[in-house]
Amino acid sequence: MRRKSIGCAILIVLSSLVPGCALPTFRNYDTSVLSDQQAATVRNHVWLGGCAGCVQRISTPDATIVYSKEREGRVAEFRLVPGTYAVRYAYSHPSYCHGQTYGVADRTDTLDLESGHVYQIRLEPNGWIARCGAVRRSLSNPRLWIEDETTNRVVAGDKAVRGRP
């Protein structure tokens, strides 16, 4: 019996270490009217270069807020009625060196989300180590973009890797 409880405890600890585990899916429609296969999916998790928790807000063209991270909390996936949305996504791990701030990216892009398509928020941190006065710091010049995984196209953002400034 003790061995079973230890195994369960280990499983619980390991599952809590994986980012994005057990986070809810956000839907802005009634599932009895629209199926998940007809929705547009936006993924907000870390797998394969994703950007866990980066989506801050999703709104309609008339500025009606559909999702707010402050209001609804962190979400791993969004299933939305197809249409046009403004998506605000951000990454923030600030470091300071010689009066400049590094490690921050904040974008708002307007997208036409299509039925059945899967969109992934992507992150390239572009990090390096630099001497900042007498100390060495880890700095980054992050890039954010959104890819349509269904068509393998970048639909918004800045995928170009530029490295350090």
C-alpha cells in the first residue's frame, strides 16, 4: 500500500513540473451550436518552441474583450468562433545592462482565424551572456510570432532571428 501512495505522489510531482499541464481550454461559443472541429484553435503552451502563458488578451475588432489573462487566468488553448481578432501576446523576463532593458517583447496583431485551423504562439528567446559593468548577465532579444500549423505559415509577428543588438 505504501508503495502505491509513493508512486502516486511521484506522479503528482512530475505532472506539476510540466508547463501547461492541467490548464483549461477557453471557448467563446456554445459547444451544442459549434463543434471544436469547426472552431479556430490558438495554442498558448510551451511544446516545440511555444510561448507558455504569453497570450494576454483576445478582443474583437470593435474592442470587445473576448479573453483577458487578468480576468480568466492562464489558459493553454483557445477555441474561438472563426473571425477577426486582435491578439495581444507578450514575453517578459527583463534584464538590465548599461541602461537598456532586454528580455521583453510585447505585440498585438490582428488575425483572421479560420475554421479548423490551429495557430501556435511561438517564441525565440535569442539569449546570450554579456558583461554589464563588473558582472556577467544573461540577456535576450526575444521574438514572438504566430504560426498557422495547418498551412505551416507565419501569420503574424516577427520570426526573423536577429540575435543580439
